[in-house]
Amino acid sequence: MKWAVIATWKMALDGTEKAAEILRMGGTAADAACEGVGMVEDEPSFHSVGYGGRPDKNGRVKLDGGFMDGDTLHFGAVASIEGFRSPVRIARSLIKGDANNFLCAQGAEEYAERNGFEKRDNLTEEAREIYEQEKERIQKLSAYDGHDTVCFLALDENGTLCAATSTSGLFMKENGRIGDTPVPGNGFYADSAVGCAAATGMGEEIMKGALSYAAVMYMSMGYSAMKAAQKAVDDLEKKLIERNGYANPMSLIAMDRNGAWGVGTNVDFPFCIADELHETELMIAKKHDGMTIIEAYENGD
Ligand code: GLY
């Protein structure tokens, strides 16, 4: 495959089309992945990413984002950053240099300000109202309540693989809580010689298995992207159930260095794909009797 893109959730559909357009015109995997994520960050009707993202326990929208270049293995990441338009673009800019690649909170905000990144109050009126209504009621947090992280994986015609992620994390999270999304190897990983992967779901669960790195490692052992993604999720889910009696939701997208994609999940999980041979399409992965079934997403909601 000359180029390919895969992204998490239905909310990534327009971004996938945009990423596909960039790759079709010979653009880079980095631009495709970050522009795809950036479109989701800008859309206030998506409640788990960027503008319109759900606030933490103090009613503040604090965002996480990550980016990795599979050619160099350089990554950039920001965590718990407030008041800026696009965490993924800030994360991408941090891949330069061998140090200071992962910044959090005030340090990330100072860096973003110093480097002229666009500011934005990401707390929408709708999100503020929902926070006011729910703050007394919510006891147990679920990463899937607000449809979670946007992740894009892209392959360009030069053979470069990139991964990009962005989320507002759990609704009503503790101030300073950081999930898997900005953490390399957990929320994302890319190695152009092998493949790439990115995760969505309960960050605390995903980080128990370094899920994205696990999938890339399985690809390096000869598993297809599909088998690698499913094995990474299934292995971790099994281990968590053995140790704790349950496993929280987690889903994984993967792509090998030839643009073949795969998905592993323990819940129903919509995702988007496009490549040189296929128009942008919305699919869904479902778990049934221990098997992952992938089909076209028919439900119009
Ligand atoms: N997967 C996103 C989070 O747990 O924050």
C-alpha cells in the first residue's frame, strides 16, 4: 500500500477524509495524522477531545496529546495542558531534540505560549452545564462515557509511519490525572521498520500492559497488524481478569509498515479507515464469544 490511515471512533470520520486527502496528494504521515487529530480537537460536539472536552473535578478542561515519528522514534507529548487549541500540534513540535520531549501542566503551557501556539478556552457552555449537573452525582468514572481518545495512524508514500493522539481524559478526573494518551508505548507507538499502534479506553488499564508497544512488538515477531492488535488486547484483558476479576474497556488500532491495519478491543468499537485502494469508511469491531468481528458500521447515530 502506498498510503493508509486508520483512526479511532466515529468522531474521526471527517478527519480521516482530511488525512486521506493529504496522503493522496503525496503529503507526509505526520501532517496527515496531526491534521486528522486537529479536526477532532476543533469540533465542540465531540466531548472527549479538545474544544468541548469534558472538565476535571474542578471544572477545568485539561488536555493530553502525543505524537511519534516512526522513522526516528522521536516523540513529543503534552499532559494536563489548559488553554491551548491543539495539544497534538504542540506535542508534534516537541519531537525536536533529545530532551524535554514530554512536558506537563504549567511547563507545557509556558512552552506553548513561548512558541506562539494558539490559545483557546476549551470549556464550552455545554460542557460547563453538564459539569454543573453531574458533579454531585458522578461516583464512578468510565473512559467510555464521553467516547474517549482520538488516535490517528498514518503511512505515507515514503514509508514513514506516524501516530498522533489527543484527549481530555476522564470526565471529572482528579486535577493532574494523566492517562495513557500522551505516554509513549502506552497511548501510541510508531516504528516505520515494523508498524505502529495507538490506544483508546481506560488509560489506567492500558498502561498496565504498555498496549501500543505490545502490539508493535508482536508485529516485529511476525504477527499481522490484526493479530498483533487482538493479541495485545486479549493478553492484557486475560491477565487483568486473572489478577483483578475484571478488565475495563480498551481498544487498539494498529498498522504495519505496508499499510495493513488491525483492531483489537474488548468492547464495541467504531473506527475509520482509508487507503490507496479504499475510500474513507466507518467500521466497527465487536467482541463475540472471544472472537473480534469487524464489519461496516451501519448504525446511523
Ligand atoms: N485513554 C484516555 C485516558 O484514559 O485518559
